[in-house]
Amino acid sequence: MGSGLSMGAMSHERVDNLPKDDWRIRNPHFQKPLFSRNLKIASKLLEIRRRHGRTAAEAALAWVLHNPAITAAIVGIRMPEQVSGIRGAMDFRLSKDEFSEIETYRKSLM
């Protein structure tokens, strides 16, 4: 789930307050300018998930799995209760228009 990025769990403030030994501090996806772009993409995913009453994880998985080059997604969880947030991804699919909406938005940020 992008180490919290696609889940709506990250913000500039949260990253600024990560412990000094957190690996994300050195990861380009958590540094400017990529981090700001990634937060905007995550907000678009959250917008779409709200339309369907889905979790952020379900929307992120639907986006990834919509790509025909991807045949499977490995999802890591840390706590058993996180399974409930991804269970619905098995039957949730983005429409072509929704996928296009995300991709158009993503490309506009590049």
C-alpha cells in the first residue's frame, strides 16, 4: 500500500516527524518533489474510493490490478484486522473511465 502513501495515512507533517532511523526518510518517494506528487495521486484514489464506499486499500489495489501488465499484487499487512480493509478488493474493479481519470491526473502532475 505504498508504505502508507496510497492509504491516505501520510502527510508532509507526518513525514517531517518520522524517526531519524525510518527508511522512508531516505526513499525518494517520501522526499520532495515526488512526495507531493504522490500525495496528490493518493488523494485522487481516495476520491474514487469514496464514490464506491470502498477502503483506500481496495481502490489502490483496483488501480494497480487494472494494468494488464500486472497479473497479481502482493499485499503486506502488519495486523490481522487489516485484512478487512483489503478483502473487498477481490471483487472491486475500476471502470475504464475511472482508470483513465486517475492516469490523466497522474500524468498531469509529471
